[in-house]
Amino acid sequence: MADSNRRPSDEQVRIDYRKQIFMQKQLSKADAGLALNKPTIRDQIPGDEDGLMPKVELDKQESIKLLIPLWPDRPDAGLPPVFFNTLTLEWRNPADVKPEYKVFHTEQVPGPDTLPDANFPLTRELPFSDYHTIEGKIEVRYRVSGWNAPVETESDHSPITLDRIGPIRPGVPEKIIVNEPLITTAILEAVGGIACLIPDFDEEKKGFVTLAVALLDKPPTGELDPDELAYLGPLPLTRAILIPKALVYGMGSMLMYIVYFLFDKAGNRSDMPFPTEVQVALGDLPLDLKPAEVPLAADDLIDRADAAFPTTVRIRQFTNPLDADGILITWGENNLPRTPVSAHKPFPLDITVPWEHLKAEYDFAAGGTQEINVDYAVLRGDYPIASPGAIQVKVNLEITGPENPNPDPENPKLGLVRFNSFSNSDKQLTPADIGEAATGYITLTAEILASVLADDVLTLFWNGKAVTSTPYKIKGDETVDQEIPLVIPWADIEETPVMDQLPLRYSLTRPGLFNPQTSLPTFIDVEVETVDLPEPEFPDKDADPYPINCNALIEKDGKWGVRVHIPASAHLKEGVEVTATWQTYGKDKVTELPNTSTSDLLTVSKQEEQDGVDWFIPYERFLKPTYDTGDQYGWGKVIYQIKVRGTPVNSDLVEVMIAVFEHGDHCVIPRP
């Protein structure tokens, strides 16, 4: 019984022993060169001992492809399909607290009849979900169990490095170093370009870092365009870079910006450092700058009238100017916008200071006369060459009355003058107003009263001249919308007797202030002129009381006669038409002699505008008949007419005695 009961136990001991022998044999096979080759990481950077994955592959967020090599002792051909190897893939993170392998794939691999050896290596995948949160190194391996016994053989592990962080991150690289504060033509030619130095930094695979350097004309705002790169290549061991001079010359004089990026072996980019500003000023730099000038300050003050003119800053000729050089004017505490030399040539350069800038630099709360600093610099690119020093200019923009947003003396808030003529018209003066004064009324609005002081002065202006009547001084007790009457004397009116749209306005001033304010104009049509044309004259006649006689006759174009002279006057202008009329009478001054009337239309020439017009009266027709009446003399009457502003105006009618005889007979013609 006893022997019978022990039999199963003895058999199990023998079975276990046989298994141990088999395992020892399997291990001896591995020691003999039958060990499994480690898996290959398909997309890793070639030759990297840490299995570094390129950034572009990690960015795909896909599974990592593993290549499983052919292993030994696959089932022989011809064996039934029930004989197969079991392939198990697993990975681990050595940084874990318990870095244990985790299985991510298991499959039964059939023998050569179904899966020939030529199909190896097998491509299998480490799922993205398994590694997507890991930064650093992981390990993968595989295990193969034999087809003839449940014994597994492990491969060596293959490392995979997952690097998604660029150099220095999360820090920011230091700015690139440029030792020269100003890059000139001399430096470019001596050095060959702009010498730069990349600040030192820590990086695990520093020897594989790629460097990209860009030279820009403005601060970068994002990714760099490849065309902007001055250098792209391995980081030199010295970290020294030379930006070629040809690139600098191509950009010209300006403030340039140099930035760089570092790319690690995986292709991860560093953050962008702050750009390094580099002043570049090429060519011969401006020299011999003179102090600025302000021409309108020659009277020691810039007032609002100067601002409206406008005010300018003058820059005298300096050495080595270029049309593209900038002029930067400083007026007060702030600069005007930069403008090129070419916009103001020829020298001296006169550069306008806008009213808005003048106004912004003046302290209206303080008022009065204030000293303002005026200076300039010449910019080669963005590099400033300073003037010898600022000058001081006195400025006074203070006014009385409502605020005026413009520099012009005209202030729309003062309102218009209300006009009233002697004949009660609000817009014109006519002959009915001759010899009479008119009146202008100034309305004191609430806005005006709120901004004036006692003794501020209201002065009326007629056609740009102050009227001769007494200005009005503010008393301080005026009421809102009160009208202040100011007389326009006739003596002021008659200085401009005829004018369309004559301006009438008033000024508001304060003793001691430099900037009078004037209202907008009220326009008046003026026609109060009495036209008095000069009388016709007889320049060839003897002085009174002598009549026209034979000695007064002159010859013209083969005829003899006398001249009627129409004197020059304010109305005898070039192009004006004059109608001259003559009539001969008997000695009674009433009886018209036959065929002795004439009327001619004369057009005034430029010379006649100065000298007057001469009109010829022939002797035979108009003078001789006075002696054929049986009497010794007769009379001639002459008058002329001119249109003045469309209205015909006559001269006075002039009578002249005619006594053209000698030796008891008619005048001898031709005259001796």
C-alpha cells in the first residue's frame, strides 16, 4: 500500500527534473549564439545610441514602428499549425519608481509554411497612447516562447528617447552678442561683416545643435523666413558667427535686428531670444553740423501769427549729406516725424513745425512767454549725428477770448459784426450813404463774456484798417448778448469808395498779449463814389483868354486841325472805350453849323492810360466854317463819356471860342 501510494509522487519528481534539464539545454543554446537580437526602432535618428526620435516623427502623434528580427528555432516546415512561437512585446520607463516592463502586444507567430523567413523583420507598433505623456528615455524588448516547450527567451532592450523640448527651454536664450556699438563701412571692410557670438548654454547633445541666425530690418514677430537667414548650419565650437558684409550692404543704413534659434539633434527649436539691435551707418558720415535756426524768431518771439505762417526750423549745409539721410527736429520735449533731406532741398533746409506740435509743447495754463528748446539730429539710417547743441526760442501762444483751435488770428467763436448803414442796409453802402457814417455792432455772447477781463479791447476794422473811432474797453458789467455799437466814420469809408465784398470785422485784444483775435469777416458791397471826370483840354491853343486861332493848328496825317486832350484819370484804363463828341456853333452858341457834328469811339491804349487820349478835330470841316458865316468867330463844344461799372458817366461840356482867320481871310494852309 505504502509503495503503491508513493508512485505518483515519484513520477512527478522525474517530470520536473526532465523540465530542468530542458531549460538548461535552452540556456546553453542562447550562450552558444542563439540569443535574440534586440528590436530596431524604425524612424529613430540613425546612429544615435539613445534611440533619439526626430521631432517630426513625434509631432505626427502616431505609434512608434518597431522592427522585430528573425529569431532561431522557428517551427520546422511541415509541422502542423498547432506548433507556433508566441511573440510578446513590452516596454518600460526606467524613470518610474518601479520600472517594470509592461506588455503592449502578444501574438502567435506561425511557422515558415505560413510566414516565411523572408517576411522578417516584422513591423510592430508601440501605441501612441502608451508613450504620449513621457519625456525622456524608455526601453522596449520582446520575448519569444518556443514551439516545442513553454519556455521564453528575452531580447536585449532597445532605448527610445522621446525629446520634445528645445534647447534651454523652458528658459529663453540670451541675446546674441555684438561687440561693435556701430557698424560702419570701415568695420565691414575690416572684419568682413558683423561679428557675433552665441552665448554659452547647456545641452546634452551640444555637438549636434543646429544654429539659425537672421538679420532683419524690423523686430521679428514669428517664425523666420528662410530668405531672412544669414546663417544656417552646425553651431561652431567657438559659437562665433560672421554675418556677411554683402547682406549688410544690401539692406543699407538702418537699425537692424539680429536673432537666432537653436535646434537640438531631434529638431526641437529653442525659444527666440530678444533681438539684438545693431546700428548700421554706411558711407562717409555727416560732419560740420551747425546749430538749428528759427527764421521767424528773428524778432525774439514766435507767436500765433508765426505759427500760421508757418514756423520752420532751418538746417544749414553740412558735410556728406545724402538724400536719404533723415532730419529729426526736436521742438520742446518731443520730436517731429523724421523727414528725408531730399524732401527739403536745396540747402538751407526749412522744415515746418506743425501747429499741433507747437500747441502741445506750450503750457497754456501758465501762459505768457515761454522758452522752448529747439534742436535736430541727422540720421544716417537710424544712427543719429547730433547738432552742436540746442537753441532756445521764446514762444507766446496766449490769447484772450474763447479758445481758438487754430493758429490763425480768426476765431470763429467771436461771431460776426452786424452792419448798419445810414440808409439802414445791413449789407451795402450806396450813393445815398455818401458823407454819412455807418455802425458795426459786436454781440457779447456768454462764451465771450466768460473769457474776457475788464480793459480787454474791442476794435472795429474796415477793409483791414482799424476805424478811427474810439475802440471799446470791456467794463466788466456787460450782459449776455449785449450789442456794442462802434462807429465807422465817413472819413474811413471814403478811402475805399467802391468795392465788392469789403471785409468788416473786429479784434479782441488784451494789453500785454501778443496774439490779437479777430472775428470772421462780414462782407459789405460799397459804392459811394462820385465820379468826376476831368474836363477835355486844348493843348495847342494859346492860354486864355485867347481862342483857337490859326497858330493853334497842327498837322496830322496830311490834315490840319487841333487836338482835344482827354486827361488821364482813375477811370481811363487800358481797354476802356471813350465816346468823344464835338459840335461847332455860330457866335450865338446856339446855332449849329451844318455838317460840323462828330462822335468817335476811342479805345484806350496802355500808353494812353498813363498820358491821356488825344482826339484830332480837322480844320476844314469843323473850324473853318466859323469864318464863312459872315462873322469872325464861332464856338466849339466837346464832351466825352466813359462807362464806370456799367453806368455811362459824362465829363463836363467844355466850350471853346474859335477865331481861325488872318489877314482878312482864312488861315493859310499849310501853315508856314
